Amino acid sequence: MARMKFLCDAERCIECNSCVTA
């Protein structure tokens, strides 16, 4: 679940990852 924070990072590329709904 640690990677989820990375994927769901508003300051990072959300759309590029997998958490488009942030």
C-alpha cells in the first residue's frame, strides 16, 4: 500500500500513474 501513496500523489503525475481520481 506504500506505492499507492506514490501513485496517488497530487504533487506528482496522477494521470500518468493510476490514481486519476485524487
